[in-house]
Amino acid sequence: MNKILLPTISADGQETTYDMGVLRTLHSISSEPWTGKSGRALWGEWSHPGEGSRSLTSIMEGPIGYHWGKVLKPGHIAIDIGGHSGDTAIPMALMSYDNSSQCKGSVVVVEPNPAVLPVLHVNLAMNTHIGDFYVVQAAITNTDMDEIELADHGNAQCNGGVLDGGLSRDVAQHLKNVAGTKYMARGVSMETLFRNIETEIKQPVGFIKIDCEGYDKEILRPCRDLFARMKPVLFVEWFAWFAHEDDQDLFKVIESIDYVPYDPITLKLANVQNRIGDLMCFHKDDIPNYVSS
């Protein structure tokens, strides 16, 4: 496959232009609490009827409450799988900024949805003073694929894309029933993604957020050996539409790759019987580094 990591700022220094008409409202907050110097972080709402209004302040509240400041490490790559408009990548950059050395964080953003890519590029370009961003225009799949079909939730490609595979029959049928627009994207395996990061950015992967409409567990399933060396912290969506058998499979997959799931707010062990929105997963060897006994 050809090169997959596309830097937000061109290495040749050439001028780049962006269509600002994709934005509805621009939000700005002080970046000083994270960078230690005067400046602003910016994020623009996508001008899409399915995208509700949010403030950048409210967007930051989630990662702050989820203890991302404790697990995002300066000098380590953060990967945002399901990057959407950059509303996760921007908090990742802020929280991995090393204000002692004024060193920016590095964030790799994976997003296959062609409809939202113009918004993502604008939002990342406005924040290169707080982070180095790389965009992968692909879906994460088990093997590299030139083309794969994704479907939306009947919302004109507002929210990501759904890949077929690994879901219980009823959930798969429900997703199929609500599917609206379908689109094609290329598929990139986690092995290829890691290999490109190591050769091009040359920093270890420290944190991975996955939000892929239930496909998260299929992304994780083959990753035991891949994660064994760097042991990145994982932040995984617990898909709201899962049936109980899907819930159980998610927990089994996490265990099979030598990780343990925790409630990201309380940092207490998560329980398959007690549904929460997301899971913070630590490699079993690294738990003492993050969780008090």
C-alpha cells in the first residue's frame, strides 16, 4: 500500500487552503492550562443537520473526567480511531503537550468517512501550534484492503461508518435496517498502522482511543502480540446497541489480549453486567502504574 500517514502541515511548506464553509460555529478556549503559555485551542462545529451544537469546553470535560491527563504521555503517540471532526484529537494534543519542554504531542487520527474529512482537516490545521497531527483516511480492518464498504446510521454520514463483522445476529440486522448512505474506503490493519508510525514518526504508541460503532472488538481481537511491547492504554467504546452476547464478547476479547477493563471515571474494575459508555483498559502488567490497589 502507498503511504498512509498524511501530516496536517505539508513537509514541503507549500500553501494549503481549506473550505471554511464546512463549519457552522467556531469555538475557542485558552490552551494555557495544558501548554503553560498563552494561546488558544480552536474547534469548529460541522455544518451538518445531524451534528448537534457543542462547546469546546464541554468536549474537554469528558477527557478530563476520564483521567486522560494521567495516561497521555508526552513523547508517546496517541491514536484516535474514529476521529470524526477532531473533537477527540484536539483534547489528546492538549493533554499530551509537555509544557516543561514546550514539546507538542503527536496524534494520529484515523477516519474513513469522506463527508467529515474536510471538517477534520480544518480543525487540525487550526491547532498545529498545540499538536503534530497525522491523518489516516481509512478504516481499521484485519488485513490491508484497497476498498471496503461502510454504511452510516441513516444520518447522511454524520456519525462514522459501520463495518460488517463480529456482531450478534440481531444487532447486525438492526444496523443493516437503519443504514442509509454507503461509501467505500480503504482498509488498513493495525500492524500496518503501527509499522508506519514506527518508521515515519519514530515515537512509541502510548494511548489508543477506539470509537467504531461496535467494530471496536474486532479491531482489538488480533492485537495481543502487537500491543505486548508498548502496552498502550486503550479507551474503548462500549457500543450502546450491543446485545448481552456482544457485551460478553467485548470483555472476552479484552481479556484475550492481556488487558483489564476499568470504569474511566472511577478507575474501578468494570463489570460486564454494569453497562457504562466507555472502558479504559490497561495491560495487565501495567495496572499498578495507573490504578491504586
